[in-house]
Amino acid sequence: MGWLWWALRDRIAPLHPIMLPQARASLTGKYGLEIGGPSRIFTPRGALPVYAWAERLDNVNFAADTAWGRGLRDGSPFVFSRHKPPGIQWIREAGCLHGVSDQSFDFVVSSHCLEHLANPLGALQEWRRVTWTGGCLLVILPDPARTFDHRRPLTTLEHLREDQAQCTPENDRTHFAEVLTLHDLGLDPGAGSPAAFVVRVGDNAAQRCVHHHVFDEALLDAALRETGWSPIAIERFAPIHIGALAREETS
């Protein structure tokens, strides 16, 4: 009952994180790139209404058809607001933004995406590459204590470094046994039956629904610093989020 109540509460009247004024000041009137999405949390009625703040926003998805959207086309318009000109839809891997020029954007935002990536440090470096010096990153991840990852161990920074050194590809299956054993299906109604979940995990190279890694605030802070981002604020906020606002200062 508690989980259902929070899910409904988050849709009707989401709670805003403490960092909201800092995020608004950093992103308002700027040109940004969203990795994944569109994301409900960034809508005008969301907890962090980036779509209302941004002057323009491009978007990246890994394929034309995903579990979250279908029929995307590379180079097509990305409509993030009815009141603003559309951005560009890119079909790219989140960690390999080929064709996107260095320092193209004032900011990068991403919601519930980084944990799905096999090489998060590589992705964070790539997002930094396309951001202006002094630009910002706003990244939202699931809080494992309040989601279906609560039984899984936290990923270590050393593990993330290994994935970066090995350029671990998105078809990596290293974490599948752990996910199948410890994933709490009771907190993941969209995953279907246990049998359907096994199929979904096995097809992750196409579906990308698996959380390769499990972050807390400390690991997120370390990952940001490891990749040249300077954290401004990191916090847990209801119902299931960990959010971080960071600045690019070291290019």
C-alpha cells in the first residue's frame, strides 16, 4: 500500500528536491541534451521541471524502438514543450555520442538511465565531453533502498573503473545472475511474471531494462568526481530518487 500511495502521490503532486532552486538557476534559458526520455520527472508538473526551464533540448535514445518509446528517427524533431521550438532526436548509445560535437550543450540531464549502462564512467565522461566548460549535469537515479534493487549489493567504484578500463559493452551479462536472484519483482509490476522477467533479462541487449549497477549517494558522488564533474548537490528525495547536480569545471 505504501508503494502504491507514493506512486500516485508522485504523479499528482510530486515532492520537489531541496536542490530545485540551484537546478533551476543553472538550467533556465539554456540549451541542453537529455539522455533517455522523455522523462515525467522533467515535465512542467514533475519534481524537476527541466522542460519548462530549458530554452531548447535535444534527446538521445539508444534505438528507434525501446521499452519506453517507439518509432523514433535519428534527426527528427524532439518535442519537449508545446511552447518552444523542438530539439533534435539522436539515435545513439548513451556512452558513445558519435557525431555530437565537443562542448555543444550548456547542460546534460538524465533520469533513471545511468544504472542501465554497462560502463557508467565512460558515459559520464562522454556527457562531459559534449558540455561546455562551466556547464551542468543533472542526473537522477533510483534509490536502491526504496526500489526493487534493495536486496542487491551496492556497486563499488573499483568495479566501475574495471568496466571503464575494459570498455564493457552494452551486451554484457555479468550481472544477470545477481539480478535474477535478488530483483524484487513485487516492487516492479511492469516486469511481468517471473518467467517473463527471465526472458526480459536475457534479451537485455535489445531491451536495456536491466540495472547493471546499484548506486547510493556516495558512489554517485565518487563517479562524478572520477569523471571530472564537480558535485554541487546530491540528495535522496521521495518517492524513489537519488539526484545530483554537478558542474563541468576541468576541461
